[in-house]
Amino acid sequence: MGATAGAVWGRGEQQDFRSRVRGTLLGVAAGDALGAPVDGLSLEAIREAHGAEGLVGPVPAYGRRGTVTHLTQLSLFGVDGLIRAQVRRDTGAWHPPSDVHRAYRRWSATQSDWGPDERRKDDGWLAREEWLYARRDPARACLLGLADGIMGTLDAPKNPGEPGPEAAARSAPFGLLVGWEPQLAMQLAVECAAQTHGHPSAYLTAGAYAVAVHALARGENPDAAVQQTLALLSVRPGHQPVAAALQHALGAVRQGAPSPARVEELARSGAAEGPLAAAVYCVLVGEDVRHALCLSVNHGGPSAVTGALTGGLLGALHGETALPPAWLAELEGRPTVLVLADDFAMEMTQGPALHGPAGSSPGWLARYPRA
């Protein structure tokens, strides 16, 4: 697996990229937190609890407003793994799926440990963030897939019968590898999804989502992002359900005013591909970011997943400043998300100045150990 290397970034390009990275990760978290309180509820139950318009802003889940689920937690550890992969590249060890798998395993420890283990010096700074040591209804496939040190691969995937959408909902970070060709970002997302979700619908949906985020983060419009995704999917064995779901989303855009019923019909059709289709639909028909996010969670399907997928796409498209500031102000772990996003942007645009033959920053290597 390779990537485009040696690109020179201008200051304006760096600032734009950082905004899109921040927007993507904050968008995933904001959509996740918005959908978490109503996840699994019927539309009727949502309206009964929150009024005729349904959910129009954050409400409490897990004890307070703005709390995120395991979808955001895993997304953040995925970013950590990608940074570590770049740092380790100096040593000649270049296998990003393994670095991401180790990062996911560090997340797995947060689901059973009481708090950070200071004896594990090689865990890096993210694993020492105490707020991440919270069990937020993690998908069984994630727990089982990461329960041992054996990494699932496409040849021997973990949970081969699991078609759920959770792997896709943690795959936005792969799309932020904008220096990579999109097919390589897709391949990495697919391989890392197979570590917990081995069904083709699950890992190909993760790859499709990464391509869509990648296109948006590089400045494409949503329609072009979907077309690029469909083109790259077409050469993948087993792609038909995912491609059909995306085509269904495009067709739904032309079927009148947006409605929760249409979002629910998309989100609950098929397996992992359904929530992705619903997220794409919400991005295409939303009047603005707030409307698109609310549309994505007011239905009887998997609201947290659909919200996270929609938020990641919107953040990659518009950058951080388009997200509702009042929602971000209450978002759990926002300082951590921002620091991690900025570290990722700095590593991807200025990595050689942080570590390499000319010298390394001890502080950076303490944050992202090579071990």
C-alpha cells in the first residue's frame, strides 16, 4: 500500500485542510451525539417525546447533552492510528492496517479498563484521555473483533457474517488522507473494516464512505463525490448492494420534498449501505447543515450511525465553521477532538518537519510513539 508523498502545501491549503479535518471529526461527533438519544426509537416515539417536528437540537443521552457513542470513540482512535502509521514509516515499518488495528485495540481497552494505565508508555496521549473510558453501547461485532490480538483481514475477516454499519461510521478518517489516491483510501478503509465487520456489505460501505469523504475534503461537490464513489465501487466484487443503495439515494432526491419517511426507508433498507444512502440523501437535500443533521436522525432507523455519517460528510464539505456552534459548545470531548484533528492535519502536511532524517521532535514522538 502506498501514497502520494512529497507534496508541498501552501499556507492557504494547510488552513483549508485543517478546517475540513476539524469539520469532519467534529461533524461525526455532533451527528453521533444528536442521534444517540433517539437511536432505535420509532418516529412516533421521537415526536411524542420531542414535539411534532421531532428532534431539533441536542438532548441528553448518557446523563448529559452532547455525549458521543463508540462510533466517535473509534473514529478518534482511527485518526491516532493513522498518525502513528506515518511516524512509523521512518523506521521502514509501513503497514497502516496494522497501526489502525493497534489503535482500535487501545480503544477496546477503554471498554474494560477503569482508566488509563500509566505503565503503558507506548499507548500515546489519546489513550490517556479519561473521558474516553466510557462504555457507550459498543456494537458486539466491534468488541468481538478486537477481543484478541489477531487482526482480521480480507482473506480472513472477523465476524464474516456481520453486515452492520458501525465500521462505516468510524471510517471518515481514511477519507481525510487527501494526499492518497482515492482508491488507496478506499482499500485501507475496507481492510480496517474487515477487522470487525467481515461481510462485504459492511466493508464495502466503509470503503464507499471513505471515498465520499475524500472527494469532499478535496473540494468536490456532493454529486461528484457520489459519482466518484460509484465508479470506484464498480470494480469491487460484491459491490452491487452498496451501489444500488447510493443510486436509490440519488433517485430519492428527485421524489419531492425531504421527509423522515424517505430517510427511514433509505436507512432501513439493506445492511450497512442503508444508513450511508440516508446520509448521502440528507446532505443532498438539506437546506443547511442544521437541517441536514436533524433530518438524518429523525427516523426509526439507526439514528446515531446515520447522524455520524451525515456529520462527517457535511464537515468534510464545509469545514468546521459551518457546524452549529451551540451544539459544538456542549460536545463531549471537543478539546480532544480539536487537538487530534490539528495533529492529524499537521502530520499530513508537515510530517517531515516533525520526524525524519533531519531530526525529530521528542514531544511529537512522545505523543505518537513509534513502538
